[in-house]
Amino acid sequence: MEIKRNVVSKFLLLWVVGMLLSVQVFAQGLTVKGVVKDNTGMGVIGANILVKGTTNGTITDFDGNFTLEAKKGDVIVISFIGYKTQELPAAATMNVTLQDDTEVLDDVVVIGYGSVKKNDATGSVTAIKPDELSKGITTNAQDMLTGKVAGVSVISNDGTPGGGAQIRIRGGSSLNASNDPLIVIDGLAIDNNGVKGMSNGLSLVNPEDIETFTVLKDASATAIYGSRASNGVIIITTKKGKSGQAPKVSYNGSVSVSTIQKKYDVLNGDEYRAYAQQIFGDELPASLGTANTDWQDEIFRPAISTDHHVSINGGLKNLPYRISLGYSYNDGILKTSNFQRFTASVNLAPSFFDDHLKVNVTAKYMNGKNRYADAGAAIGGALSMDPTRPVYGGDSMYDVFGGYYQNAQSTSDFSDPDWRYTANKNTPQNPVAALEQKDDSANSNDFVGNVEVDYKFHFLPDLHLHASLGGEYADGTQTTIYSPYSFSYNYYGNISAVTEYKYNLSYNVYAQYIKTLGAHTFDIMAGGEEQHFHRNGFTIGNGVDPYTGEIHDAVLKEQTAYATRNTLVSYFGRLNYTLLDRYLFTFTMRWDGSSRFADGNRWGTFPSLALAWKMKEENFLKDVNFLSDLKLRLGWGITGQQDVTSDFAYMPLYVVSDDYAQYPFGDTYYHTSRANAFNTNLKWEQTTTYNAGLDFGFFNGRISGNVDGYYRETNDLLNSVKIPVGTNFNAQMLQNIGSLKNYGVEFAFNVKPVVTKDFMWDVTYNFTWNHNEITKLTGGDDADYYVETGNSISRGNNTKVQVNKVGYAANSFYVYQQVYDENGNPIENMFVDRNGDGIINSSDKYIYKKPAADFMMGLTSKMTYKNWDFSFSLRSSLNNYVYYDFLANKANVSASGLFSNTAFSNTTPEAIALGFTGKGDYYMSDYFVQNASFLRCDNITLGYSFKNLFKTSVYKGIGGRVYATAQNPFIITKYKGLDPEVQSGIDSNPYPRAFTFLLGVNLQF
């Protein structure tokens, strides 16, 4: 009885205590209701509301209202992009006004010789930070721009590991001079021509070291760079340390597997034997083999690659620093191809005298090692080689090919009496042997250093003096070794080496004065610059008679050595004027002197003018709450071009002939010396650009974007034209003749459709339409005049199907108009008589389509849910056309197409269905110029972020992210070739772009 009483007493006591605690907790509970507004009184949509130290939170609705359960004593954290984060004690009613984050509003955009607030930019300027969530696989810096910026086209050369890319900003502005944009890295203009083993100037920078890209597109933004800016400017700023920051170590690493995405459809061994039987019957011109060799399977492979990058950054009082090391190892999907790169970067940014003197020291080093696969020989061989033959021959006659099967012919041309066979050079070659018996390797080194000093005068702090001294040194050697058993250099073999050196020096100094007087702000800058570019190199090589040891076909250094240089001297100035913080005016002027022109034409003048109006700041729009930004921009400017193929095209440059061009006097042969073609009247190309743009934003930046329209016209084109025989030292010469124009529209926007406490969806889209047209090519008015251009096709004798012609786009296709039967099938060698003279000849050719796309689009979608992120990037190109060289080359499926020069050649079911038999100039038909529009998925990424891993009482733990990426997972196109994205417009045996699956990790220690 006593025990029972005690149990009841304890139960009652616990019940009372529990009730008291519940009452206390209930008394402390609090429903917080509030509204978040900006400093104009407009409700902030999607602001994050969080109880500090917890995961309890919400976001504001369309009017900025929110409701949140909290407790008395809690601290409520209110945050939104572009505003300062506030922490306030919890209360039943909260009215919060967010203040502008001046650090965000004052985000600066790096422009030529200085920077400007993003909101105060007057030109067409796009600044982006590398997308950490949806960047895909970025071996080269150019990969980070692909599909990300309106008006910028980036087309990789092919799938070669470490390969370069064609970058075009608003189309090309020249025909024979360079169309590449100027690359500026940390204030130093880079020579975009690489050396052996280095694809271009962007190879120098490890993508993990890049902080921002700034793309200058219109002349009002680029004219400050004058002669080198006709094709736009890409400014790269690398990462730096921060003053007073403790050392932070970061590691980024990945491993990937690449496989071929698509192969050409050619006949297998059984199909080929059956088709040969159909064509030749029982009277085959030669015997076929019994094998079933898939030659494409023999040359492609799964490729494993890795990438590692380590960086340390921090600050020792007034000495911010950052040091990084990177290593990439990339195997290509074509056997033997490989790319390795080691990078190192150091940045020191000390400041002195209470920040009046700032110094920025940057040093970068890159070592690249390439093993090139002979893609043309290997892929061309795989598509043509007889599929009934094995990889290795089973007879002793194949010993002279290292055991590989080759189409052989007997010979007695060699010293070794036992070497009785050699390769038949007019037949397809064994693609496996082409890879294994050629070692084509390159090693390159590139060092760039730059020192910048900025002094703010003590007695006049509004005046800055900025000076910079920088330089680049690079060397590269490509060594090519052909085995004596090889198809190309059978018996003698060949070893050659091409060595190139370059060094560039650049120094500039400018003064800048910035002053605000009431409603007026003045920013005045003036300075000068000098740049020197030097290149030299040589080629050596020879074969060896393995029987006698004698040197064969020697190429000597003294025969091939060269050296060249050019210099640019410049003076420049800029005035930025702002009235009432909403009316903006920019004027720039640059004078450039180039050593590439004669004295009378050496100097060029390049002005620009831009106006901008911050319409949102006007009283009639200030209270329009849904509108957060509206700015109108207008710009005009002139830029120049002097980047031609020769540094001395204006003067006679005498060269000594080689051993094959000697003149006999008696029994002795002498080398001759003659001048190259030259033109003393060469002068600057000039491109004039007009631009109008509108920047906009809605709902506190939830939707933002810009639209630009532009017109560009280039005059005095540096054009290679035909000249009368005997008037100079060549049949063609570089002259300032012709003009072309580009005009178009660009549109880009960013929208955040969904923003909640745990989930956010961010979408970025850009669209470009560009029209390119040549308006003049000669000094006369010959409407039929054209200049052949582009790469040769496989059929014919150095045959080209692209031309430059007035009234059409550069590199347009120039072909016959195909005639079709009643079923819509092309009739071989039957073309439309377009001029009606009753004869089909070259006068009936016409311009049909072009390689450059009319429309380009890019879309990036990023979604985050708590610690997870999912993203993808799409890219589209419309109305780009490609000459389908693979089909044109295989189209002859008659007996002569299958068997010639004592050997069989493979073909494709597509060619058999076409049924051509090799009549006339069938390959010049517009049938082979096909629409290559496409939608490509560049990458799909899934990631998970974490923090405080291995956290202890004395260590904050490791933060980071793990992710998986599928690169190039699919492409949607009607084009039947291997890949519709063809830089040159001629689809001929390209190195395929691979599908790649990658696993990566980012760690911050």
C-alpha cells in the first residue's frame, strides 16, 4: 500500500513539473509577422528569413510579407542579394527596411586601362564569373565562355585533347587578317599566336585560377585598345588573396572517362564482300580478305583523364597573396593522343603608405606536353581501308611494314636488297599503323610576368598614377618521328623537329583623375604604351638509309631559320562624365603606330563616344516598384586592324631559295635570292561600330537582362587580291581593297523563377542574330569577281567550294544547283543551267549558304535544394551549313570507286543508296552542302555541398562539394555527319568530340 502511494505521488509531481514547463514554453512561443522593403518602400520578393543558429526559416512573398514561428530572445536574420544582411531580435511585428549593399552596387567591371562601376558602364560590356555549378569540363579557359555570352561564338577545333578553339565576337571583321579577339590577362595584352605545343594564348591560364571574364563587344568599349580591338576584347582577371585573411587551402580534383559518341557508318567485311560481288560478279579485280575488321574500333578507345589544382591564399597584414599549382592529364579517345599540362601561378598585392601605393605582381608558368595523333591519316584510313583485311599481315612481305597489313607494291629502289616491297601511296593506309608508327610530340613552356604600380598622390588623392611592366617568353618544340616501317616514310623513316621561340615586352603608364563636384563627376585618364613582339625559329630533319647509314632528304637549320618582329607605340585618353548620377558620357581616343606599315601609313587614329541614361533614376520611373533597373546605352567608335600574316609586307623581303630552286651557271647550281610580294601602300583596316542597348531589371533583380543592336562596317580590308603578272613578285598581293559589314541583335536575361527557403531555380539565356556580308572586294565593279577561300575538299585536285564574293557572307559555298528526279533523288552530274546559255560550266555556279550560323542561343539552368544542386547547359546553332565531305568522297560506288590503284576502298550505305558512279564534277553539287543546325547539351551536373567535415573544438572542419558531370551527353540535329559543329565548314575526317563522364571534388581546408 505504501509503495502504491509513492508511485502515485511521483507521477503527480512529474505531471505538475511538465505542465509548468509547457506553460513556460508556450509563454515563450512567438508568431513573427513582418514585411521586408527596400529603401524605396517596395516589398522585397524572396528575401530569406531565418532564425539564427537554426534551419527554421521562410522567404517573403510577392509583397514582401512573411510569417515565422520563433521564440522570445531569438535573432531573426534577413538577407537578400544586393542588400546588407540584417540581424534583429524577434518580435510579433517586424517592419524591415533593407539597405543597399554598396559592395555589390559598386561591383566594378574591368575595362581598358582601369575599371568602372557595373551600373555606370556605357558600352556593350559583359562581365561573368566562372560558373562553379554548371561549368562542365574546362580544360582550357575558352571552354568557360562556350554558350555563356550573347554575341560570342566559341567552336572548338575538334576533339583533340588540349586543342584550341575559334572565338568570334559579333562575327568576323576581316577576310585575311586575324579575326581573333584581343586577350588581356591581368592587364597584359597577350600575343594570341601560340608556339608549337600551345594552342593559343588562353592555354597559359588554368581555368581554376580565373576570377572573372569581361567581354568588350562594341567600339565604345574596345576603342581604347585601338589597333588590336576590331574583333572585341576578352579581359581575364585571375584570383587574388585578401588583406588580413588567414591562409586558406583549396583543392579541386576530378577523374573522367571519355568514349566516342558516334562513329561513321561504313560497310563491315561481310557487307563489303557482298557488295563487291554485286558490282564485279565473279570477276573480282583482286582477291578480298576473310577478316571482319572494324577499323574505327581499332583506333578509338575509352580514355581516362585526371585534373588536380591546389591553391593557397591569404594576407599578411598589407600583403595579400595567392599561390596555385595545377596538373592535367588528358588521354584522347583516338589512340596515342595525349595532353599534359602543369601550371603555376603567384600573385602578390602589397600596399604601402596607408594604401596610397599599391603594387600587384603576377607571375604565371605553363608547361605543356602533347602527343598528337595523326587524325587525318588514322580516321581517313579507318573509313577507307578494306574491312576484309586484318590489322596485321600474316606474310613475311609485311615485315617491311612492321608486321602491319598495308597495300604493298614491289620495289627495287632501296639499297637493302631484302627490302623488296613498299607502301602503295595511292591507296588507303592501315590506320592502326598510322598511329603506332608516328610519334608526334610537342613540349612547350610559357612564362608571363607583370608588375603594376598604382600611386594615389598624398597631396591630391583624386589623382592616380598607374604604371605597368610586363612580358611573356615562350618556347616550343614539336618532334615528329616516322618509323622506317611507316606508310609515309617507308624504308628511310624521318625525324624532324620544329622549334619556335617568342618573347613580348609591354609597358605603359597613365594618369587618372576622378573628382565629384556636386552633381558632376569627372573621370579623366591619359597615358601611353609600347609593345614589342619577337618570334624566331627553325626546322631540322632527315631520314636515314638503314642499309648504308647515309642521311636522306636532310633539312638544315641554316635553310629554315627565321626571325621576325613588330612594334606598337600608342597614346590614349578617356573622359567619363556623369551628371546627377543618371546621365553618363564617355569619350576615348587612341593613336597607334605600327611597324607593319610604311612611314606614311604608320599611324592610325581610333576615337569612340558613348552615352547612357539611367532611366530608372528619373522621377517618372522612380516609384514604379516592379522596375528595379532601366538604362539606355548608345555608342559609336572606330577600331583598327594590323594583324596580318607578315611583319614586313610593305617592303621587299629577300629570301634565299631552297635546294629545289637553284639556277645553273655551267656545271654549278646556285641558290637564288628574290623578294616576296610587297605593297608600300598598306595601311590600317578600320572598323566602325554603332551600338544601341537597353539594360533592364524587375522585381529587385529577380529578372534582369539586356538587349543590344549593332552595326559594324570594316573598310580598307587587308585583302589578298589577284594582280597582273609581272607587276610584282607574285600573282597575288595584299592590298587595302574592299569592305564588309556585320549587323545583328543580342539578347540576354537571367531569371529566378522559384526562390524558397530550401529551393532555388536560376535560369540564364542568351540569343544572338548576326548578318555578315561582303560589300566590296576590288577597285572595280565586276559583279562576277570572287576569291576562292577555305579548305580543300577530298575530291578533285586541290578543289575548293568556298569563296568570298560581294553581296554574300564570307566563306560562302560556291557550287552547282542540283537537279532532282520525280522522286526527289539527285541526278548525278546534272545541274541547273542558271545563266541559260545551254552549257553547264563554272559560270553556272552560284552562292549557296554559308558555314556561320544566323542564330545562336545558350541556356543554363541551375537548381539547388538544400545541399544539392542540379544544372545543365544547352547551346543551339541555327542555319549553319556544312559541306558533307565524307559522303562526297565516298559517293562514287561504281567499280572505279571501290577499286583503284590495285586496292579496294570501303564505302558507306548512304553512298550506296545515293548510287553515284563518279561522273563529272558531281562533288561540286549543292546536295552536299547540308543544314547542320543543332541543339547540343554541353553538360549535366549533379552536386552535393557540405561543410564542417571533421570539425573539432580547435578546427573548423572541411567544406566542399562533390559532383558528377556528363559532358556532351547528346546532340539533336538532322545533319547526318559525325558532328554538325564544324569550324571550317568542310566536314572531313574530324577528331570526334567525346562523351565524357566525370567525378569531381572541391575541398576548402
